Amino acid sequence: MNKCKAFTIIELLTSMVIIVLLVGILLPSITMVRRMAKETAQKAQFAAIDMALDAFKQDYGDYPPSDWQEGTGSGRVYCGTQKLTEALLGWDIQGFHPKTVWRRDGYSGAGLPGTLGTELTYDPLRNRGTSTLFERRGPYLEVAKTNVFRLGNSPVANANDGLYNLSGNLNFDSMRSNFVICDVFGVKKITTKITFTNETVTTMAGSPILYYRANTSNKTLQGIYDCNDNLAIIQLGKLPAGGAHTLTCSYFYDPAYKIVDKNIPYLTPSRRWPNRPDSYILISAGADHEFGTKDDILNF
């Protein structure tokens, strides 16, 4: 009588163990390759922003400001990443207005909507119709290929078209209706409605890119770069919500964070020299979506 050929229990278990081991070996490699691909994409995005900022500087003589206050007004929050987006895409991502005074509401600060002072800038309520559109420059980045999102609820758009819920201890409400350029580490699919045009863009929402312009007239590390320039963005919390960031001033200036150029010796902490002291710094929160951690990506 012929015996049926089949796998024994031991052979099956051995095969399963081998498969599990192979999967265990391959999965970390796949994860590493995906992360490297994302990091490469992030550096490519930084390269595009670098080119756009150089073009902006050629047109206007300097890089856009990054201080956290409005250029004119009550000192409400309008910080580095928001001003970067206004410079490269426009306050309403329809081009940059050369006569902006860097206000989060798009006005000039010289009068009520519709007055002469206000007419010199974006005129967000369109009291002049589409006139301001013909005064714009740019956008310096291609909007369709830029991860741009609205920070929060807009007084002239749907209440739910924002990326963040901006209620909190800080005056986040003053940041609403502004856009920010986000990194490539998308964590959540978001549909953003572009005000006034009714266009929608659906993509993966990453973390806002932090932007710090160098103060070339200062000769100390703390004076060249101010960690408070994007503090309000950092304190919004880890995407998609919750969590506290660790990018404090002391950590920002720590050599381990790469802001300090380790190749240049110094005698005292006040004499440390940062990377890129003559231009600006861009920071992506990386795959963990939290600033101040080891996987952060910078533009140098």
C-alpha cells in the first residue's frame, strides 16, 4: 500500500518559522527605504523653497521677515511660517502683493476696509473687486505641487475648512484665515477650500515648515536666530492633535540640534556660530511630526 506524501507538522512549523524570520528581516528594511524616500522628498521640497526665496530676494532685496508679530498693528500672532507662505504664494495663495505690511488679516493697517490705506494691500473683502490680483507677483512656488493648508477658521470661508483647531491658551484665533506650507510627511487627508475661487485641493496634511530669517546685523547666536519666531506654530501641538513639543529656546540653541555649526570652535556659549548665519533656516518636523526631535530635517 502506497503512503500519501505530505508535510509533517515539524516541516510545516519549520517553514512558518522561516517565513516569520524573513518577514521580520524585510519589514525594517522596507520601513527604512520608505523613510529615506520621504527624507529625499523633503530635501527636494526645501530645494524648491530655496529657489523661490532666492527669486523673492532678487525682486525685493531681502528675504521675507520671520518675526512672530504683525508688521503693523496690535502685535497679534503672524509668525515665520505664515510670512514665508505669504511671500512665496500670497496671503490668499494668489500671488504676493508688493505693498504688504505683513498683517495676518491682509489689510495695510492704515484704515478700515475700503479706505485708501487698505487699498494698497490684499483687500481681503474685495472692496476693489479683482484689482489687487493684477498688482501681485508670483506665486514663486507652483501651488498645485505645494503642500499648503489653512491654519484655521476663516471669517470669509467655511468654518470647517481649516487644518487645525486653533483654540487654546495662546491667541490662536488671531492666526486664522492664513495658509502655511507643510512638509511631505503627510498624516491626514485634508480637503482645503481656496477662498474667493471656490477651488479645492485634497492631499495629505503634513506639519508646517518652520522658517527663521537670519538677523545679519547681530553677532551672537541668539541674536542671529530667534527661536520665538515660530513659537505659536510649535505650540499648536503634534499633528493631528495633542502633544507638547520640545523645541524650546535652550534646545533650539543646543549644538545637538544642528543650529550651531560644530565645525566652528567657540569659547563661550554666547560666541557660538550658527549654520546659515547670512540667510534663513527651514525645519521639518520629520516622520514623528514633532519639532525638536532627532528626525527633524533642516535645509543644510
